[in-house]
Amino acid sequence: MWTLRGQFNRPNAEGGTAELEWSAVMVDTEEEAETWWNTRTAQPHRGRVSTMFNPEGQVMRVKFD
């Protein structure tokens, strides 16, 4: 599976925890991964790192906002 992950570099001030927030989407094909990548990275999100992994776990793309 292809995995797209986003993680913020600072804890959410309203979260009450020191944990960093993150989210991930897992898709079956590279085409789906590219579509999700374009959607998730179209708008900058200050303080977020977006990463795309191929099915072998290799990093394919990284974007720092």
C-alpha cells in the first residue's frame, strides 16, 4: 500500500498533550497516491510535513510547510 502522512511540528495548544498531531491515508495504487498528494499539498499548512511512502516503505516525496 502507498501511504501519505502529514505531521505537525508543534503540539496543538488546545490539545492538552505534548503529542504531535498526524494523519495518514493508505491507498492501493501510485495513481491514487499522486491524486491524494496533490490534494493534500495544494494548500500550505504552516508547520506541517507531508510524506509519501511507496509499498516498500521508501520515501518518495516530502514537503515542508
